[in-house]
Amino acid sequence: MVNHLWLKGRLWFDSLVTKNSLYQDYLNALTSQFNLPIAQTKLMAVDLEMTGLDPKLDQIISIGLIPIYQGSLPLNQARHVMIGIEGSVGHSATVHGIVDNQLADALTIEQAMAWFLKQTQGHILVAHHAPLDIAFLQNNLASVFGQAVMLPFIDTLAIERKRYLHQHGQLIEGCLRLGQSRERYHLPIYAAHNALIDAIACAELLLAQLSAMGGINTIKCHELVNVAK
């Protein structure tokens, strides 16, 4: 959690100094969200498939997005795109199931990053183990736009870690994985390693967590939001 007044000030400052109109629009659309109850906050669950786990060396292969509005998931607004990469997906195909020929007509990373900012404009990002996804996005956005990019986010893994430790005292191996976290809220099992399915699974987990924490009308966005350090 970060101080929402500091965050609004930082976003305002960044919007003044950026020379990129797309990023400026993204920042300006966020500033009104932080002091709202979650019920009124526009959220966007995101998941990535990558060639590996190093944001500086590996590449994004696909992005899945699903909005969360007033406690509901409008599935007709869910989006999934593939991204062309340099080289081959290699052994990572055994994890995400995406092979090289599926990327033949994919977006370029430049197209994908512009698409991402447009799709998520005015939304707080939500992800499971968010710092990893955010690091990949920030590295690629910085490469494309030539400047550091701030992406405020809510991390369902961090929420679950706090709740689990409060209830059980200590963590056990694997207890914070997306599937295991969902099981504790009696959510269904989905096939893993599809960016869109995992984004939907993350969004459902957040709503279940918020319900257990008091509901979307009582919790404000700034109580959960964070930024990458």
C-alpha cells in the first residue's frame, strides 16, 4: 500500500514531464481512482505469458485482460493478444503451450505496448504475483517509449499472503499459487497457462478476497494499490 496523495502527486508530475501523449492520457485517467471504494474503481486484471522469468532477458508472448466493474467481469470485454518475439519460444512452450508458428501474425512489441496502454487507460491493474508481470510491462514500455513508466497495481498474491499468515501463522510451499489460493475460496479449477484464463482466474480471486475482507463497498482502492519499487 502507498499513500494515495503521494501517488496522485507522482502521477500528476509524470504527466507534466512526459512527451508521450498516450502515456500522458494513461496517467491523467488514473488520478481519480485511488480514493474511490473498490465498487466504483475501474480495475483491469492482467496476465502475461513469457519466454522466461527474467524481465531484462526474456520476452512477453501474450497478454490477457479482463475488466472488473462493480464486482462483475464483463466477459465480452475480455481481450487476448499474441506478441511476436526475437528468436524462438524454445522450451518455454512446454509451460504456456504457445509455439513459434502461432506468433507468425502476432503484434509487434511496439504495437502491443500501445494497445496495452489504450486498453488499460483509467484502470488499476490487478495481477497475481503482480511485481513480475509489472516488471515485464514496465521494461517493455520503457524500451518502446524511451522513458520509465509507472503502473499502479493490486497484487492478489500479496493480499492472500497477508490473509494466510493471519489465519495460519506461517506459509507452506505452494500455498500462495493462483490455483491453491482459489481453492480456499471454493472457486473452480481452470486450465492454467493461458494468459486470458489466468487473468479471469485472478479477477475472480480478487472479488472473493474482497468479499471475505468486508466487501467492495467498504474497501477503498488506495488501501490495496501499490507501485513497483
